[in-house]
Amino acid sequence: MSSIILASASPRRAELLEQIGVAFTVQPAHIDETPGTSEMPVDYVERLAREKALAVAISFPDKLILGSDTSVVLDNVILGKPSDAYEAGTMLAELSAKTHRVMTAIALVQGGRCESRLVTTEVTFRKLLEPEIAAYVASGEPMDKAGSYGIQGLGGIFVKEIKGSYSAVVGLPLQETAALLADAGCPVWKHWPSSRESQS
């Protein structure tokens, strides 16, 4: 399993891979993440996941490369990472008392072949108060998060309901990631530790 490379600098994705027992190294991808003209969010997210994995695979042709991308989408508009505190507060106010979609794509490159999966989860926020938005922005947590919030952190108190994959909202859909690795001949469960004592 050490032949796996995560093409992402996200500590959250790394933690999720560790959670399911995957041994890996990290090699962040550096690509242009600008959406194409009239590009739909669903196409954008999957394209970025594939491009990240393929970009790293050029330097590591014998490795399994995992790339992923997550976007928060409200009314078919992508809410990316905020550029400053004002934008973070504005995004959170827009998400207040509404249901948005979190789209996360995972791609796996093996021997020049790229397979990908897209997971869409519906997340509903309760009504957010201005003072708590201000306090959350001041915490700094929103600044490196798509949509200006982290469901696994302080922002978790804003979530009223979730329909779909929690891990995908955090940044990596575990079921789909494990399935891609299994299809590539690396089922994660074969590397889980065992607490059973030898019977011999």
C-alpha cells in the first residue's frame, strides 16, 4: 500500500485515508483550478480530481495516484475558498437556512489509466445568526475551506441535516475511494491490523 500517493495537501484527506488503514505518501498537485467558461460544477469537480492525479502521475508512473476535489455548490454556483474574511462571512450568510450541494470527486491513476467517481451530498444549514458568523470567521477556520466552513470542525454546529456521504463533505468519499483501490488490486481491508493471537 506504500505505493499510493495522495495528490493533495489537504490534512483532512490525509486523515481520512489514515482512518481506513491506507499507507501513502503526499505529493500535492499544482494545477490551474480556474473553472472553464460555462463549465458545470459537476464537470468541474471531476475534471480537477482527474487533473490533479494525472499531474502527479507524470513524475511517478509506477505508483497509484489519488486525486480529489471538493466544491460547495449553491443554486448551481460554485462557492470556493474565501479570499478574505468579508467573503467568508458573505458565503456563510448565503448558506444560512438553505440546502446546498457538496460535490466531491475522487480519481485514481494506475499505469496511465484514470478512473474517477463523483459523490454529491446535500447539506442543510439552520439559520445562522450574525454574531456567530462573525465569531466563526474570526476563528480562521473558514479561510481554507470550500464554501467557508468545515463540517468536521466548529462549523459542524451550523448543519441541520445531511443527506449523503459525510466523509465526502469532509473531503474524501471513503466508500468510493476504497472501491477504486480494490479495483486496482489494493483492497484496503487486507492491510488492516489484527488483534487475534496466533492459534499455533
